[in-house]
Amino acid sequence: MSDETLNRLRSLKTDGIDTLIIGAVDLNAQLRVKRFPLALFLDNDEVEIAISDYVFAADLEERLMVPRAGYDGYFPTAAQGVPDLSVRPNWDTIRVLPWEPGTALVLGDFHSHDGAQLRVAPRTVLRRVLRRLEDMGYVPMIGVEYEFLIFKGTLADAKANPSQLEPLSVGPAYGYTRAALDEQYLGPLRRSILAAGIPVEAINPEAAPGQFEITIRYDEALKTADQALHYRDFVKELLGKQGLTASFIAKYGELYGSSGHVHVSLRDTQGRPLMTEDDGCLSRVTQHAIGGYLHTVREMTAIYAPTINSYRRYNSDYSFAGDTVAWGLDNRTCGLRVIHTTPKSTRLESRVAGADMNPYLTLAALLAGIGAGLEKGIDPPPATHGDAYTASGVERVPKDLRTATELFEQSDIARDWLGDDFVDFYVETRLWEVNEHRLSISDWELRRHL
């Protein structure tokens, strides 16, 4: 531990912090943590932070996934004894939690027994992409917009009766009265998240019952991914303390799904914006970024839409779910909306991902597509003017997880940028989800066939 880190920890102790929550993120965007007394790190040169690699084989219900016969890549199994991974704290991520007295949160990275970073860990995958872009001379700036649902009652209530949840409120998107009445819950949430260092820009009700959006101000990509991860956990935690349930499910009910829009712009390594030319027109950099994104969006959809439920967002036209493989200027019917304003604010908005996305993997996939476009000089198709849903020749993203996973497995760009080991591992986990869904019996079937 460096002297600088030790001094930071001593400063935390002086400020009344006595507990550190330390953890790292798994494939399903779950932050896996342990709690430690701060004094342990002040009194010891080395502290073991061990978490079983079981967490990379656990599905969303904590069942141990099993790869297909013949798979020989990384995959935690009972036969291997599900040994420990080590978590190495990134002390630059220390975040004091104002609602949990005496406590700070620290993000780390998973490492295997040989000391190397675990190559399938989401934060490691994103870092790999960012290093390659930086070597090419590009620094992406990222902003994230998550929509989410708020239901009355606790999470236990929601799990007990998931099809009959009562939304917190109904009313128009951006509606003043609805927002004013909900401020008793969302005001404390907004202030707490800001106090924890998440740069919230705005909050508003959205169109679906119980649906809201809180936007996070843009920053460098890894920092934004960290903030997006914490934001989702903090929203769930803080609303849970108020007796409510927050959900980032991609689609619930008949109206609009919940998105995870990503805004991206590119700068050079000296911080100069690269999205426009001196005359204000979109730059060649922007054109190739658009071309690369659209060229790869179908084969990366398994990342943007990682669950069975993700694809419910794409099941109807005019859901504005980003499923059209098209781009346009300020056109929300396009999967890629280009916001062309000032040189510093011009950016691309990817609309395909849902609120259930893993922010690290989504940014890695999106930036891999953009990076490939820059490397290969991929030109975009013409911009779509008007309704992309009715425009001739406009493709759609895959409509189900199996198809999306098969395209991802075959993607040369995914393998080049994200790594064969990650692609092969991720494919096994998605096919597990597909098979679990195939074996399940739905409420629809029971209502229809009992």
C-alpha cells in the first residue's frame, strides 16, 4: 500500500469512517462485496479480500450455471472446487456513503491465482477496450441515462406477487403535478446520490406508470461505468429504505420499456473534441464512429440486451427502444440518435440498450464497434430522415436472446476487441439463460391451458 493511500485511509478514520465495503462487479452487474473494519488496513501491509469464483457461474437466481459439453474455456464449476478470486481495491474509487454512518465503499478488480486480472470480468473487459482506443489517440466521454420503475411495497412483496405490482404513480412524462407529488420520495433519493458523489443532472417522470429517469453527467468512460453501477444499487437501496421497490427490468406492463441510453463523444488525448470539423460539420471521426457502431450493433445486441426480458422492449413499433439499425439527426426512431450542437456537446446517443444492461460491458461493446469503425474507416449509410420504422431497407436488431447470442459468437470484431475468452464465456452464460427460459412454465401458459 502506498503512502498516499495510507494517508487517505488515515484521513477517513479522522472523519469518522470505521468500515470499508470492498467488492467487484460480476457478469450480471451485481456488486459482490465484503465489509471490513478500516483499522485492519491501517495495521496490516496485506489484507486478503477473497470472493469465490462461484459469483461468475451464478445466474440471476444464484443457481450455478453449467457450460455445454465440450466447452474448455474459463468457467467456475463444482468439479474445480469453485476456488477464491482475489479482489484488489482501487483506492481512487473511495466513496463515503452519507446514509450509512461511518462507512465508505471501494471498488476493486477481480484477479485470479496467478495474479492476473480476470479476463472475463466486466471492468477488465472495458479497460482493455479503453487502452486500445487510447493507443489510437481517442478518449471517449460517456453519459448514461437510466429509466427505472418504482412500485409500492417492499422487494419481498414484489417477489411474492410480481404480476400485480402497484406503480408509485401514473401521469404524463415530465408532468409537473406527478413530479411534485413524488418529490417526497425522489427528493431525498436525489440528494443522497449527489452527496455520495454521483453527478446527477436531472430527474423526471417518464410515460409508463411508475417510470422515472435520472440522468448522470458525462465523464471518462470507466468513471461513468462505475457511477452507473453505484447509481442502480443506490436507487434500489434508498427507495427500499422508504418501503418501495425500484426495478431496472427492461419491460414490465403494456407501455414503454425502460432504457439505458448511452451518450458518447470522442476527444483526443489532449482533451480536444473530435466530433465536428472547423466548419461545424460532422467530422470524419464521427462518420466512421457511426459506421462502426451500426456495422456491429446487431452482433453486439446480446450485450446491450442481456436477458430474456430485454427483448420485450423490441416487440412493438414506436416503443422507441432503439431496435432500428439506422442513424439520424435528433431522430428518436433511429437506434443511433446523433445530437449535433456545439463542438464540445456533439455526441452519439445509442438507444438500443435496456435498463438491465451491464454498464461496463455495454460501454465495451459500443466502444469496440466505434473503434472498429475508426480502424477500418467504415462509412455509415445515409442518415434516416423521418420515420425509421417505416423506412425501406432499415434492419432491426435481433428479436430474441438466442439469435443475438449466435450473432455475438460469430462476431470477429467482438473477438478482436473483447477477447475470445470473454466471448466464449459470455456465450455459455447467455445460452444457459435461453435454456432455463425454455424449460420454464409461464403464467400465460397456466392461464391458457389449465
